[in-house]
Amino acid sequence: MSIMYKFVLRMWKERRCDEAYILFQVEEGRLTQEEADAILATPQNPIVTL
């Protein structure tokens, strides 16, 4: 597991990035396809409205 994986996973969970961003990271070689698949399979935090 790379540092980039952990970083993007946290961003994904917090809804700070989208699927296109993750796939771009794969294209750039910063994530593997397996890491991207794992991130996209992870549930995101619910949207909180006050």
C-alpha cells in the first residue's frame, strides 16, 4: 500500500475527490488499478447538512 493510496482513500472517504480524479491517478501511474478499485469500492462518508 503506497502513501498515495492512503492519501486518496482518505480524500475519497471525505468526498474530496471523485472517480475521475482516481482514474487520472491510475493513468499518471500514481495508483495501480487494483488500488483504484479498492478505493472506489470503499463507502464514502454520508453528506452532513446542518
